[in-house]
Amino acid sequence: MNLILLGPPGTGKGTQAKLIADQLNALHIATGDLFREAVKRGTELGVRAKAYMDRGDLVPDEVTISMLLERIEQPDAQGGAIFDGFPRTLQQARALDEALAAKGSEVDTALHITAPDDEIVRRLSGRWLCPSCGAIYHEQTHPPKQERACDKCGSELHQRDDDRPDVVRARLEKQRPPAEMLDYYRERGKLVDIDGARAPEEVTKDLLAAIERATAGVSN
Ligand code: AMP
């Protein structure tokens, strides 16, 4: 079984991918994790990828694709995987299809988690930090008792530069799944849109139902 999870940042895609992998006892392959490991180990790949990652840019296709193709050749990946954060370009989508076809396999379904831009910006830009004691707050999930003041030490809370709404919007533009890649899966009858602007458990339920439909061979 090969499943793809697509979606902009801030839709809970990574969390959902892990949950589903656990539930289905499937392998979870996240290219972001593979890059972060390479950076930590200081490999050539890591050094190359880091500059792009630091800017919030995509790592070039040839680097990303060869890393992913190497990963799916490993023995533990022979039963398929849940791909999280890959593909992010049309070229990556084509490369994955070719590699799977060579193994007599294919992508069963591409699950596209969506949310309105305003909701994504609200989620991603809601983080506030205390510059004195380091406490972290979030407007929705963990608000301070008094607006902009630290519960622990009373200092005025600050927002990180890259959590500011204008910066988050710029990141969103760079990291949004490109239309031609979504069309690629849509034209092949593989794309399923899942509304991600709901409670996480409801999103999980819908994802699992879509996977069951796809793997039972029923068209969506
Ligand atoms: P993520 O954890 O999925 O947000 O990925 C972290 C960073 O790794 C991204 O901002 C990109 O710089 C890089 N990255 C991860 N997956 C890909 C991909 N499929 N194509 C290009 N760059 C990627």
C-alpha cells in the first residue's frame, strides 16, 4: 500500500501521517525527517539541504528524489509506505510513480488535506514566547491568562519573526502543493480532498475512510 499525504504547512499533515501509520501498522516516510537526520549527522546531503531548509525553500528535485528513491529501496519499505512531505513537485510525483511502477506497484491514493489560508495563518502565527523565562504559548491551544503577558514571570510576550502573519503567508506561498501536481493525481483519479479545518480526530476518521475506499478499489 502506498499512500501520499499532501497539503500546505499548518494543516496537521505530519501529525495525521504518524497517527495513520500507527493505526495501519505502515511505514511512515517523511522527507523532512530524512533531511533533518542528514543535517544532524552532518552528511554531504545534510550540508546541501540545510541552506534551503533554513530559508523555507524546497530542496532541489534531484537531491530530494535520489534521497527518496534510496529510502524506498530499503528492505523495510518493500510493503509500501505513507509518504509525508513527498512529493512536493510534479517532477517528484512522476519520479515516485516510475520507481513504484518498476516494482509493480503504484500510489493507491493521494490524500490532500486542505484548510483556508486564514485558518492556516491563524494556526501558524499564534505562537508567543517569553523572552525572559522561555515559556511558549499559543493563542488557540495554550493562551496566557493575560493577553501578551507571561503566566510564569509576567514579562511581555514576543513573537518570533518567522511566526509573524506576513512571514507565515510568504512561507505558505512557497510550500503550497503546486496546482500541476494536484492535477496530476486528480487526472489519474487518485486525489481525495480532506477538510483539515476541523478537530484532528475527525480528520483522521475521514482519512482512514478514504484509504479504505481507495484500497478496496472503490472509486472516490
Ligand atoms: P517538512 O518537515 O516536511 O516541513 O520539511 C522541512 C524542509 O525540508 C522543507 O521546508 C524543505 O526545505 C525540505 N523538504 C522536505 N521535503 C521536501 C520535498 N519533498 N522537496 C523539497 N524539499 C523538501
